[in-house]
Amino acid sequence: MKIGVLTGGGDCPGLNAAIRGVVYRALSRGHTVEGFLDGWKGLLDGRTIPVDRAKVQGLIGKGGTFLGSSRTNPFKSEEGTKKVLSTLESLHVDALVAIGGDDTLTAGRELFRRGGKVVGVPKTMDNDVNATDWTFGFDSASSVAVEALERLRDTADSHHRVIVLEVMGRHAGWVALATGLAGGADYTLLPEEPFQESALVEAVRRGVRTKGYALVVASEGAQVASQLKAGEAAKDDFGHEILQGKGVGPYLAALLEKKAGVETRSAVIGHIQRGGPPTLFDRILATRLAVKAVDLVEAGQFGHVAVLRGSEVVGVPFDEAIGAPKLVSAHWLDLLHTFDS
Ligand code: F6P
């Protein structure tokens, strides 16, 4: 078979490891691999490169994706849909492995519904894809954010300040949760919970009282008043608001300086979280899911996504993996608030 592979949506550490996994498994079974450039955009434009062992050797530890990525939704128009199907046919691609988050997998399901032979591999630093216990990219991005918080601790401690670290994660608070828990924040704000100003101010005052400084972690999607007016936020091709413009970190810093009466700064880590080498966990997870995806192709199990369930990697239908995002659940919130309330 000729197996196509693409990476779509926001990049994250582990994508190269996943492509490499697809390539090694496919070649070892006598197939060839064609890489589509820049996600679904490559299918619209017919831009591909053949991918052999030499192209992926040494890539397991490299961040980003050497195939490129984009937030292109090819099924926004009937014309795009036809283009995708005709590209696959004209290049004689027998099956496609789509590596991405909810948007990429939703596009994959659409292609499957239109007769395309496609399987999915979930990734995202947000860890918000349903049906899989963890997505690769999350561990790496959260580890970077924890390191950032530790650096901010030095400054907060030296200057007796409050520092707010704003992390990404869109409408799921997994990255904020992991950063706050593992970095020992005084308070963590997630999109999943209503904003409780008094609890935040109290936690910050206690931190300052007991150790002379306080650290707050806030998800970019936290439910605080936005600095943007309704409809002002820029949107991507899939209609998602670009949340960095919401200004959660600076908003909280101004509020805390006023309400807690302590000098406060904010730092927005943004895309710094998405680059750099994948952690051990993400390298192994990406590799396992990619190998499973090729196995799903060989078994003719199209319309399925390779996911992690407990310690097993299994295939589940697209419908189980997409739709509503996987949000931080009550038992995680309970754990988090043991340390910040
Ligand atoms: O979905 C991954 C993510 O990093 C989100 O956490 C963030 O809101 C968004 O992508 C940023 O998107 P972009 O890279 O298009 O600015």
C-alpha cells in the first residue's frame, strides 16, 4: 500500500516521533509512505513528499513537525471536499493516517464518511481529546510550564511579589492543572470552574503571609472578564477564538495588585510551551499510537482512531474521540484544591 500521513492543527512535541512511528511500521510491512505538507492544506494543494527511513531517522526527539502543519479545514466547501478526494486518487494513496487534535480528527471523520480510507492519531498539548487517557504533547508542554513557574518563583521570592503565569490549553484546564499541581502554585484557575475572586485573593494573601510571595497559574480560558469586547477575538479556520487576546494573566495581575495590595506581575508563556523536545512519555506514546494506526490500516479498520486506554493502545471509532472536549473532571479538581484552598 501507499500510506499517506499528515499532521494538522497546532504543533506539539511528539509529532515527529509519530510520523517516524508510522514510517518504520509501514516500511517494515512492505508499504511506502507519502507525507502531505502542512496538514489538510497539502491535500488541497496536492503537495507531498515521499518519506523514507532517512527522512525520519534522528527525529524522535525533535519538536514540531517536519511535514508542517496548518489549521486548514478542507471540508468547509464542497470544492475542498472534491479536491481532497481527487488528490488521494490521483496520487494513488491507499490509506491516510491523520495525526491531530479534535479539528483534524473531525475532518478525518468527514473524509471517512465520503468514502476515504482514513485512520486517526490524537495529539494535542491541551489533552482534551475524548476516548484517550492522554494525548502526546501534553506532558512536554506542561513540563515546560512547570519549569517556567519554578523560574518565576525565584523572582517572586526575591522581590516579595505575586506572579501570575498564564498557560495555554484552550477550553480545557489540563495544562493549568498539571502546572499548578506539579509546580506548587498557591492558586490555579481553570476554565472548568467559575471564577471565585475571594478564594483567589485569600490564597494569594496566605502565600504572601507565610512565605513572602505567591504564585498563581491561570488557564487562558479561565472564566474571568475579558479585555476583549464580544466578537473582537480573532478566530481560526475552525471557528476557535484565539484566547491569548483575552488577556487573562494581565487582568488577574491588575486585580490582585488592587485587592491583595501586593506588587504583582504576569507572564504569558504562550507558544514557548509547544516547542522543544518531547518528554520520554510523549515519545513513547506517540510511537505506540502511530504503530497502532498502521496496524488499523492493515486490518482495514478505517474510521478508527488509535487511543490509549489504561496501559493499552486500542482502536475506537472517530465518533468516540471527537465532539465535546475532554474537560478536567471532579476528582482532579478535588486533588488540585487540596493544595490551594
Ligand atoms: O490547541 C493547542 C493550542 O496551543 C491551544 O492551547 C491554544 O489556545 C491554541 O493552540 C493557539 O493556537 P495558535 O497556535 O493557532 O495561535
